[in-house]
Amino acid sequence: MQYWDEVLFPHILATIRGERYLIMTEAQINEELVNLIKRAIATFKFPNVSLAYDKEAQADIEEEPQPDRYYFNSDEVGYREIDILVAWTKAFWAEMIVSNADNFTNLYFDSNIKTFSPGNTLNNYQKMWESYTKLARELERDYYRVDTNGKPTFGSITEDE
């Protein structure tokens, strides 16, 4: 059983940063990551292994209740699949930043205070979102060029070929 907080969360958190994560609790960060990963799994078109997942409620051994943990039903999920899921998660994370208007509002309304242009900030985040989406598509395209043994292939239409 491969738990998401062991195989996916570290890779995602190592590549995304933001001030909002400083004020969020670990449970809130985990909830956000779970939602982003679910979108990434739904976007991954034709994985070679099953990306089916489930949720397990932990026993309350300690006094604090433990959050539910998600896990892959298959132990065959490898780094090739994880790499693509991380790339799609980053793309959806960047999309979330671009779609949140609070990230681009003026902090000060005094004309004497000069701050960064919200338009330039939005433009930079939009370019980041586009580059993450392009990277995820490229990784997914390259994923289909090799079989499960890592050998180049064009794929087969039926099992007989």
C-alpha cells in the first residue's frame, strides 16, 4: 500500500512554495494536496498501471484524532507515474494561484506608495501556469513512448500483437 503522504506529498511540497502555506495547518495543506492530486489522477489519460485510490481511517490510538489517509490500491505505481502526477499537480496549483483574485489586489491605496504591478505579477504567474501545463503534457507524451519495462514502443492495439 502506497500512501500519498509518503510517495506524493514530499515531491509536491519540494517544488511548490507560497506564503499561504506558512499560515495553513498541516491538515489544511494535506486537504489541498489531496484535491490537487485527485484532479491530477483524473487528468492522467492512459496510465500503464492502475491509479485507483482509496481512503483509510486511522485508529485513534492517540488522544488527537488522525486524519484519513489516501493510498493507491496498486503497489505498481512507480516514479514514472508519480512524476506525471506531480507535474499535473503543479499545473493545477499554478492555475489555482492565477484564478485567485486576492493574489493580485493592491495592498495599499495611497498613490505615494509604489508596489509591484499586479498586472506584471499576474502575467508572470500565467506564464508559470502555462509552462507547468506544457511540462506535464510533455512528460505524459514521453510516458507513452516506453512500455512498462522501459523499452521504446509504439504500443499495441490488441493483446495478440
